[in-house]
Amino acid sequence: MSTFHSFKKAKVGFIGAGNMGQAIIRGLLAGGMEPERIYATAKTKRKLDYLTEKYGIKTLKNNEEVADLCDVIFLAVKPQDLYDVIEPISKTFSEEKIVISLAAGISISTLQKWIFDCKKIIRIMPNTPVNLGRGLIGYCTSRDAEYLSEGLEDFLKPLGEVVYAEEGDHFQALTVACGSGVGFVFEVMIYWQEWLEEHGFNREDARKMVLQTFLGAAELANSQSQTPIEELQKKVVSKKGVTDAGLNSMRELEIERALRISFEKAVMRDRELGKQ
């Protein structure tokens, strides 16, 4: 089976259709996939009806039907629930199936123990901007799925940038910096907005100012992709000026150290999920 056929003409199933599962469905549809090639299950009939009405995709009554019918199966459930979902249907995953797991912390070797016959297993870590086609999707593969990398990247491209990472520390770093990282950035944006509100701006204007500052900085860096971010920063800093004073304070307060500790705490939790 060619990599092109593996994804371009495949029936794609979702076991779990929560926020991230639906974000991927939207991205695939936006990228031109026909809705009749996408299948999903849900816990309630109301949710099934919602998925059909909103996306035009097909729904199935249970997870076993998805594993049996579909060529590519997304496991889009919480890590702590994944074993209970897979165990009753583990023998339904045949050798030719491609399984893509979104579960943080659950290694490929663990998935291979749970899914006996299936060898083509891929882990992905998308972040929430995939909703807009501006996400970052990291992935790693089992040895038997390495040949699928090119087709997988093309398949996921409508969701945003697709980046390969070796499983282990490399993939955990990507998970924290890019998956959890969106939440970290929002935390800083909250502080930014609150400070502006404390200085007299209304909530709406403060929010606009924060968004435009972050968006503008990201777009500027993106437009000069060959220029190191440190060099871009120097262009907005005058010696002994306003920006310089603020940056020196950040460095004295060891903001970098605080962020690094936060990243490592998140990595530890990722590892805990895998052990559980």
C-alpha cells in the first residue's frame, strides 16, 4: 500500500470526538477530505446527531465498528481512559490498520502491547490552533510506520505545521513547549491584559492591545525566518531605554528560570500519565 493511498483514499475513523478530535475533523474537511470518508463514535445519540449535522460525517454505534471498518483510526480519548477504551476491542485492530494516538504520555511500545496485531502506530501531539489551520502537530512513529511519514505530513498539513520528533525526551519537549505552550502563552497574556486594565484601559481595548502585540511579534518573526529571534529583539531595544529597563528587570527576576521549571513540571506530569 503506497503512502498516498494509505491516507488520501482511506476511511478515517475517530474513537472519541471531543474538542481536539473535532478540531482535526474540521482541519481534514478544510483540506478537502470528503465527509463520507470520516467516521466517528460518541457516547450519546445526541452527540452522534450533532457530529452528523455539523460536519456531515458518518457516525457508528460503537468503537469496534470504527476499528473494523476504517483504515486510519484516531484514538482521541484522554490518556487515563485509553486502556479501558482499547481493551475490549484490541483484537479488532488488524495488521494493515494505521492507528494514530493523541493520548499524552502513552508510548508506542505501550500501545503495541494493548493492540496486539497492529504494528503501524503513530503518536501525534496537536495544539489547539489546529482549529484555525495554524497549529503545530508533532509526531513520532513505530518502526513499521516510518515509511508513512511523508504521506502523514501531507495528510495533516491542513491543520498547520507538521514536525517529526523522536519518541522520548524529544517528543515530551515538543508536547510541553507546543501543546501545553499555548496555555502558558495565554497565562502571560492574562497578566498583560490585567496590567493594562489596572492602568485605565477597558477590558475590550486591553484585550485587543495584547492580542495585536503577540500576533504582531509572531508575524514579524515569521516574516524574517532567517533572522534569530535574539537579533529581532535587539532591533527594538535602545541602550538604557524603556524596553531595556523592562528586560533587565525580567532577567533580574529570573523569568527564564521560572519558565524552565514550569516546563519541567509539565514534562514530569507527561511521564506520570504514561506510567499510570
